[in-house]
Amino acid sequence: MFGYRFGIGCAAALGAMLVALPGWAGQTPARAADLDYTKLVRERVLHCLHPAAHADTATVEVAKPAEVNGDISTVRLKVFYSGIIKKHSLDLDLMVRQAGSIRQMKVNVLADTGAEMRKCELANNWVDF
């Protein structure tokens, strides 16, 4: 009888622990619609497209909120950044595809005033992040 009670107590304690530690069990990765798109542009996209740009001082504005179509969300952003010589602007669509735990992104550059744009993998293919 003592073993039965102990088993129930341990199970209850374990269940309480799992509820108290959301990062430990039961938490799913952030959905594409819940991402910080401006942070993604500053940390990954701008550096990929313009390595000499000052990403830490770039201003990123959401021009069109995220639209979800199936497992792909698309958001239109306007980026103002300082290049080597002068300030530039960049209009782009950032697409995020999430299927289960796999999350990928791709960029469609609509307009860019910077001449020193380099070939970026994000503009051609889906890239894991």
C-alpha cells in the first residue's frame, strides 16, 4: 500500500514539474506568425544582402503585416540602413515557411538603393534558421 501511494505522489510531482517548466516539455517552436521579423532582417537578411551595412543602426518598418498562406507567412518590410558612403533603403518580402519543427526563410528584394548588394543565398533558396 505504501508503494502505491508513493507512486501516485511521484506521478503528481512529475506532472507538476512538467507544467512548471514549459521549456522542458510540451512547448512547441514559435510559429512563423509569432516571429520578430524586424530582428530577423537586422541579424540575418541585411548582413547577407549588404555585408558592409550597419545592421545595428538600421531602421526596419513593417509596410504590410504578415499574411499566412498554408505554412508560409509573408511580411513586407522597409529597411533604412547606412552603407559605406551614404544611407540607403530596401523594400523586401520576407517569407517564413514552417513545417513542424523545420523553419526556413527566403527573401524577395523588391527595391534597393544600395549598389553594393551581393549574391545572397536567402534571395535564391529557402534557408534553415
